[in-house]
Amino acid sequence: MAEKLYVVIPCYNEEAVLHITAQKTQEKLNALIAAGRISPDSRVLFVDDGSADATWDGIASLHEQNRMFCGIRLSRNKGHQKALLAGLMTAKDRADIVISMDADLQDDLNAFDGFLDEREKGCEVVYGVRSSRKKDSWFKRATAQGYYKLLKKMGVEITYNHADFRLMSKKALEGLEQFREVNLFLRGLVPMIGYKSAVVEYERSERAAGESKYPLKKMISFAVEGITSLSVKPIKMITSLGLLVFGVSIILLIYFLVTYFMGKAVQGWSTIVISIWAIGGLQLFAIGVIGEYIGKIYLETKDRPNYLIAEILE
Ligand code: UDP
Ligand code: MG
């Protein structure tokens, strides 16, 4: 029996691209159904992440035209990761396998075939990985690659050049469900599930229509989230830094004592001022890093729901 596939697509203000994406995805699913690779009951599940434009109306009219399209609407904008989680968890109870992708057709639909090949070989998770970043701006390419390297150094297990384009089986999603995290960085969390996985390469294209919903500010906070939600190394580094600075002060103390007993008076006004600022800055930075983690603990202990579903069309 061919497995039932749900394609989960988070959408935030995507009215410009929604219909093209729907049409292309439908064509792809129909081809896969005709080839007997997926069940005829397969669906496309749009998650409206509290859009302010006509995205939800678009989803509703698609649903009217064709029951292959279904949708959930979150109570408000919760961000890409939570919208994706809402979609995955909704699809989990209805499908055998789920593919998540962006609404803008940057992810190649033809990679679905490769995903299904790996699935047939028994994989529970298949990662879509970009074969190149030619289409990205120089800035995005450089920062993204530096960032993946930094994550590795921080001990975060992550698949290089993989965003959130991936296939997950019901079993893998049930595993993911047990990671009850509020601070979500899915691409770092999924490898922790374990199970058999594989990688499928694809060429990432440009956004089909509309604008990026990840301005620099969101990108930076997402990047910080990735590190602080998965690694405690920064706190450990602060401890080492503190020891180092303390060591330096001991050396300085010895140096000053020696010069004092040698009778050379030190006129170190500037040295003192610089030290005060340097140490003050380091301390503030250290407190800030620790504060990041305490903030995270605070949020996790509240145990707030990650999302609330306002409406569902199926
Ligand atoms: N997205 C979302 N909620 C948000 C921001 C983005 O659901 O608050 C969705 C968006 O609709 C898209 C995906 O996340 O489907 C990736 O966003 P985008 O393509 O703008 O990011 P980029 O490719 O520029 O990094
Ligand atoms: Mg995009």
C-alpha cells in the first residue's frame, strides 16, 4: 500500500505566492499518485501563521475547489518554527509521512521523488540539502556557512545546508512530539530523534513571488535561538573567560608589586580606566549570556502552548 503523504507548508503573508505554490504542489502530488508512489488520499496542509493579508481566504478558497488542500489557522503570528510544528503535529495524526517545505517554492518539488526513494529504503527522516548556494546573496551565503560551522563547534549536531525541507515519518514525528520544547530550532532538534535518515540534494531556486519573511533582525534572533536552545557551551566559555581574566589580574598584581619594590612609581591612570571599561564590558556580556539562558528556563517552566489552532479546514 502506498503511504499517505501530507505536505506541510507554513505561510505568513504569502498571498502573492500561495496559488502558484498550490498549483505546482498539486501537480506534483497528482503525478506521484498516478505513479502509485503515494496514496490518493494525500493532502497539502497549509498553516496560516496569523497572516495579516488574504492568505487564509486563499487557503479557504483552495479548499473549496479541491479537497486535496486543507489548512489550519493559528490564533496569531507565532513564527516559522512554531507554525511548522503546528502543521507537523496536525499532519502526524492523519498521515503516514509528512514533507515540510516553504511556501515560496524555493525548495524543489522534484526532490520529493528522492525523498520517497529513501523512505522506501526504510528511512524515517530524509533531509533536503542544497547542493549549492549560488542563488543566495553573497552576504547570506557567507553568514549561513559561518553559522553552520559555529553550530558544529558548539556541539550542535546539524545537517550542513539543510533548512526545513524534509520528509518525516509518523514514527519520527511521534518522537519529535516528545521533545516538549518552547524554544524551538527544529533543524537542530530533528537529528536528536535518531532513527535511520538520509540526505537528498536539490538545487534551491529563488522565491517564486512575494518577499522574504526573514528580515535581518529575525535572522539574527533565529541564529541566537539555534545556539542557546541546543548548546550550553557559551556559558562554559564565559567561565573559562572569567578564569583567564582572573589569571591576568594575578599576573598584573605580581608585576605591580615587583615594580613597587624596585621603587619605580607607576603613573597608570590610563591603564586603570581601560581596565575598568574592559572588565565592565566583559562582565556585562557574561551576565547577558547567562541571562539568555535564564530567560529560556523561565519560558520553558511556564509550559505555555507553542501554538493554538483557531480554525481547521479538512
Ligand atoms: N514564515 C512563517 N511565519 C513567520 C515567518 C515566515 O510561517 O513568522 C514562513 C514563510 O511563509 C515561508 C517560510 O516561513 O513559508 C520561510 O520564510 P521565507 O521564505 O520568507 O524565508 P527565507 O527563505 O527568505 O529565509
Ligand atoms: Mg524563502
